[in-house]
Amino acid sequence: MTTDYPFEAKPESGELKTVGTSAVRIDGLDKVSGAAEFVDDMDFGPGLLHAAIVESPHAYARIVSIDTSKAEAAKGVVRIATGKDFPYKFGMYMEDRYIFAQDYVRFVGEQVAGVIARSHREAVQAAKLIEVEYEVLTPLLDPKSAVADGAELIHPDLEDYTHVPWFFPQTDTNIAHLRKIRKGDTEKAFAEADYVLEDTYEVPRYAHCAIEPHVTVSKFDQADRLTVWTASQSPHTQRHLFAEALAPLGLTHKDVRVITPYVGGGFGGKAGVSMEIMGAAMATLVKGRPVKLRWTREQEFYNTYQRQGVVAELKVGVMNDGTITAVEHKLYWDAGAYVEYGANVVNAAGLSATGPYRVPNITNDSLCIYTNLPPGGPYRGFGYSEFHFGLESHMDRIAEAIGMDAVEFRRKNAIVEGDELAYGASMNPSGMLEAIDKTAAAIDWGVEEESDNPNTVIGKGIALFWKAPAMPPNSSSASFLKFNEDGSINISVSGMELGQGYLTVMAQIAGEVLSVPVEKIRVETPDTDRNPYEWQTVASHVTWSSGLAVEKAAIEARGKIFDVIHQVYGYEDDSLYLEDEAVKCRTDESFSKPLRDFVIDGIQTEDGTWRGGPIVASGKFMPEFTNANSDPETGQGGHPNVHYTVGATGVVLEIDKDTGRIWVRKAALAVDAGRAINPDLVNGQITGGLVQGLATVLYEDMRFDENGKLLNPNFTDYKIPTAFDIPDEIIPIIVEVPQPDGPFGARGVGEHTMIGAAPVIANAVYNALGVRIKSMPITQEKVAMAIIEKSET
Amino acid sequence: MNLTIKVNGEDWALDVAPADVLLDVLRERIGVKSPKIGCERGDCGSCTVIMDGRTVRSCLILAVEADGHEITTVEGISYDGMSELQTLFIQNNSFQCGFCAPGIVLSATELLDNNPNPTRHDVQEALAGNLCRCTGYEPIIDAVLAAGEGGSE
Ligand code: FES
Ligand code: FES
């Protein structure tokens, strides 16, 4: 990879003033005062219409007929939409979905028709009057049966689907994509290994549970302009997919406008396009009227993306000195009925399924398998949370089997800068060893602790993690920056403030370059008509990618500022610098020109004329060292990932030996942020991600019945953490080994903080009780049963 | 049906349907948008409002049940600037997406009104009905505890 630092952003004093400080969030007041406006809070006047959706009650069925006549006659109904209105495919990485079902439904909850009415209540009532006749088919509900010989094909036309060039669909199977990695000679390495461990781990599906449900308001006006206000992580990607899918209606990109105000959490669930396309399409049927479609909490669970389940078959070979020599990882993903986004989760996992280790011989097969369950898709961790559960459980078991300390074993094999990755490129700088040591120290690794309570036992665990942004190789970011009369700044970008603190971090980056305090910088939420391009806010890449675009815009603005000063006062550009919101000069200490004096109005010269004018600038960033072209059989030859962020998680937990109840007493998490632009916000990601991850391993679990219907689509039955369900103590640890091409050395950390949570609990439970649980979640019930089983043997 | 209600100090008289829920009436008829729709079944607390001094989930209350009562939302407590608690929430970077914030600000305000020196357990208990998916609660709890200590000075 290139290690050239593309931009020049060092402050004069050599000391950063804004970057690296825990600045107060620039959106804090908005959120705490109630001023923050989310899509559902926007007013659209009395013309607003409401949509409700008719959903399939079957996991797999052929649609025989749809009778909308009763609904059409119902009070308040303005228009009904069915698949016939929009026979158009769409999809993020693979076009395998329709806006409304055409001939088949493939999961319980799939949209069959939509009703647009004058009130929400009327829309819901009328939707119940639509009669759909189905021929019910036998669903395939788990990935192993979907790849069994003779399994019915859920998508018989798979080979005709348009997809990105790095996907390899397997014709006449339910495998929508197979990511293979072949490196070295795994067979030989296993034969020569001193110890080989082989086992299977299972991870179920999970729900994102952003507290704000998906909501979208769409308006197709009389001039054929489509505007969509939407709770999304991906304004430009949505515009692109709307424009592509609705192109048959004559829409082009410039006719589509996506506006995204604050969004109430995403976690991947609001990436790409899911329910929004129904709203956008339905609006084209009622010109001039805005149409609101808001998901209920139930729909939020069963008809957005879900985190995919996986069955992981893992085989690892080691030598007696602890050197890992071979990894074979077969990942059978339950990708659901449509994989337009989820197939890239499978791809990302396949590329990196060795985990953060140096492994010379690798066989990875990551299979994206169609099932008749809701569509899988992006979820914080993007496949890595899933495979780390088995992988990091396995590493502990191997260390024990060869008589090595689990931390020592990991230190010995941890991948470091320059090591070769599974696909042949080399590893970026990484603070993994520091992260391991600090995490181990934080939980007093190696010191056995005994509980004062005779009924409980204490266990400790450790797990490493890594993750790279998964994105097309040319995903890019752009920014605009403009000064205001008082020297304050407005920045427009199209990354989303999902809560991670993106707006604040962008303000800190620009503020550092331009010597302007964060409080004087406004960063605007996206409107695709006005804000420049951003691919999406996913993959933990915006601090890095959009940060570079903002840094570049700030540097351009600085250059323009220096040009004006040079024109008027004659100082050479390279003698000038910015400090405390003023231009200063190295060759003339007496010179100081405050920015507010001229960044709009310019500077008056001796003859009374003016120079300069409004300072505006732009910046863009696209990685120019990545490519996704690799050999389908080996995965070698490309450079699909920009870099990895690494870290370690450790816990101390206490378990009730009778009931299996687990209390997390202490959790430590070290992540290599490269440079923490705002340490407080990095700590926020550590705390939030860790708690979200702990919930997936301790109690969250989607339960489906034998017909593929989700049984727990609400917060009563699908429990997410409350203020009580957090560790007694969380110790966030920030490691900073700079990313050479990052803004001030930063790389992303948002997803990573939940990846180690599941295996670290599995390892600590084993440490406490001597029982190894190989399927998630590790519920109280499962632990209690394991204790009983163990006492019986 | 007639509804007479005081919202953030202002009197309203409205004609509502018997099935109308207080949350919807506040948002759609009165234009108070800080109580959010998160689950519509009492699980998440994002619709929390203060009714006659006590927090309630406005998604579980029919508008007519609020007849003659007084409702306060975050807008109402923010007219004269931020409270000490709100200021601490801001300084502590307590919230991320902020969707849960209006409800949590009210639940914590109610707690501090009744118990100016809460323990960590008290705070957890007071917030247990307000789900936050982003923060892991720690930075929220810290700010409420800090406000409690301030209150004891
Ligand atoms: S919306 Fe009222 S508790 Fe969730
Ligand atoms: S800050 Fe996002 S739900 Fe609480």
C-alpha cells in the first residue's frame, strides 16, 4: 500500500490544538434541548399522505392473484401499488430484489402491495382489505439444507443477475456468492502440524434495534422531480439506487434529491436501500403529494436488514512452539431471501477469516446462501463479529491444548506491519501488541481471582479483533468548505451523523488546519442537491475517508487565504501560517491579520480597491491503491481492503453456579485508532459497541418458528440492554499507532468495538466453569444446562 | 371529543378521536416533536413526557386521559436555557444519535427532582425504562451522577 502522506496539515507550533482533544460535540445542544429534527419530526402540511404495506404471511410462496378492489373502495384511500406498477429490480451489489414482490414471495413479511391513504389509520385499515392468494411452497430455513444436494432453487435466475465483478455466484445452486481464499498448502501444513483442532461454531441472526425506526417521506412533483427525506446512512447511494431502479420512469440522477437530517442510530440497518424504495416508488403514483412510510417496531425487526447467521467450520493447525501454520475456515452464511447487500458481508468475512494472525497456509470458503428468511445485510462488524466468535474461541482452546498461555499464544501469532495478508497484500501499521498488553494488564490477566460468594465463580477472558472497511475499491468522499463574515465556517459533506460524532470530528479536522475553534464550525447534514458526494456512512471509514476530504478542503482554503495576503502585503506564501484565527508571518512577527477581517469582504489596498473575496474550497478523497480484481479460485492478486483496525477485549465476569447467571464485573477494550481525533468520542464508541456486543452474546437472539416467522419482533421478547445491563466497570483504552494515509493518522473504530465481545465471554465462561459453549447466545439457561451436564459426566 | 390540555405552559383545546394516543396528538396536532415514536407499546421510553410532575409513556396514554392535565416535554424545560443536568449531558458528550435524549432528559430530571443525591443504582433504576442503543449508558449515568453531586452543594 502507499504510505505517502498525501496532504500537508501540520500546525506551526508542531502541537495539535484541536485534533486529539475531547471537544464537546457540535450537535450536543441540538440533541439535549429537543431541537434535533429527525425525519419523522418534519412537517409536510395537510397534503401529506400515508402509506401502509401488505406483507407476505408465508416464507415461500407463489403469488396466484392480488385483489385490491375492496381496498380501493375504502375510506381515505388514494392509490394502491403492487408489483405490477414497478417491475424493476434493484440492489446494492447484486440486483436480486424487486420494489414489490413480483411472482414469488421469499420471506415472511415481504412487501406484496402498498396502500396510500389520507391518514395512517386509513392506510393500515385498507391494507387489511387486500386479498392475496398464494400457492404455499416449502421454505428453506437454514443454510446447510439450502446447499444440500437437490435443494430447491430460491432464485432460479441467479446467473442472470447483475452484480459487482468481485462476486462469484454458483449457477444452479442457492450460493449467490462464494469467496475463496487459497494460500500456501493447507493440506500439507495440517499433516505436518503438531496439533490440529477442528470444530463448528454457530451464530444466529441479530437485529440492529436503532431506537428510531426507518421512516421516509417521498414526493414526486408535477415537474417530475423526486425528493426523498429519509432516515438513512447513505444519501448518495440511495439517490443512485432510486435513479437506477426508477430510470424506466424517466428519472435521472439530477431529478432525484435525497435529504437526510439527523438519524436516530443506524448500526448498518439504515445503510443501502431497504424500505425507502417502496416510499420513493409509491410517491410516483401520486404526483405532487408527499407520502410518508414509517416502519413499526415489528417491521423494523422483520423487514429491514438482519445480521446474518453463520455456521462456521474451523480447522487450525499449530506447532508445539505455538506457531499457527494453517487455517481452514468454512463459513456457511444464512444470507436470507435477498443478498443484494449481504453478499458483500460474506465477501468481507471471507477475505479476513484468519483473524488478526500471521498465517502462511489458508483455505477460506465464505458461502453466501439464499434462505427463506428476511434479507441479511450490513450490521456493525460486517461479518467479523460473527466469525470472531468461533475463531477467538478456537484460539483459546488451542493455547490450552498445547499448554500455552492464551495471551502469549496470541502475542506470538498476532499479525504486525508488513506481514502478508490472506490475499497477498501487506499489513498496515498496527498497535496490536500494545493493545493486547494493555488489555491484559487492565483485567489483571494471569492473576486468579476467587469470589467471596461460595455460589459464584470468577472467570477471565481475552479476545482479539480486527476489521477492514468493506467497500468498493473506489469508494470516495468529498467536501465543501466556506467561510462566513465573522470567520466562522460552514462545511458540507455527505457522511451521516449516526451518533458516532462524525460532524464534530470533521469540524476538529478543519479547525486544526485553519486554527478555528470547533464552536465556530457548523457541519451540515446531507442534501444530495447541495452537499458533495459521499459513498455511504458505513464500514467505519468516514473519519478516515471523509476526514481526508475535509482536510484537503481546509488546506485548499488555507492556500487561498495565503494568496490574498501575498497579493496585498507581498509576503511569500511559504512564510505564512495560521494561528488563533489569524494569518501570521514567520519573517515579520508584527504581522497578524484576523481571518474575520477579510474571508468574505477581502482586503482593501492602498489605492482603495479590494483583493480577495469569499474563501470557499473543496476537497475529495478516493483511495488510489485498492483494487478488487482477484483470482476467483484463490482470492490472490487484488488489494481489496484499505487497511485494518485492530484491538483486544478482556473481561472479568462472575457466574452463579446454580443459576448460570452472568455478571460482567469488568470489561476492558483497547483499539488502535491511529490517532484519536476526539478521545472522548472514541471512548463513546468503545462503551457503546462493547455493550451492544455483550448483548448479542448474553441474551439477544432472533427466534423463528418452523414456518420461518419471526417470533420475537419487539423489545419485550427481543431484549436489548437497559441501563441495568451494563458491566460494573468499562475500561476504554486508546492505542495510537498512526495510519500513514489517515487524517492526522486516524483510522476508523466504530464497528470494531463490538467484535471481540462474543468470544471474550465464551472464553471467560470456560475459564470460570470449564465448559465451552460453541453457539451464541451464551444465555443464562445455556450456562446452567452446561453446568448440570458437566456435573453429570 | 373535547380535550383541554396544558402543554409546556400553554393551554390547548382540541377535538380528538377517542382512540387518539397522546403521543400522536402532541406531535401531530400540537407540534411538539421531542417525544419520539420508538415502539408504540411502552417498551422504549422515547415517547416519555412529564404529566403533572411524573414521567409517563405518551404512547400508552389516550389523549382523552390527559384531559385537564399538564404536560411538560424537553421543549418546555429548555425555553430558559439548559438546566444544570442538560449542560452536564452536553459537556460529557453523553448522547450519540440523540433519539433517546428527550426521554432520558425527562426521566433523569424527574429523578433529580425527587432524589437530589442519587446513587448509581438509583440512576440505573430511573433510566431502566429508556432504551438507548448507542451509548452503553455509561456517559449518561455519569452526567446524572455529576448533576446529583452538584445538587448537594
Ligand atoms: S414509543 Fe412509547 S415506549 Fe416506545
Ligand atoms: S443516543 Fe442513540 S439511542 Fe441513545
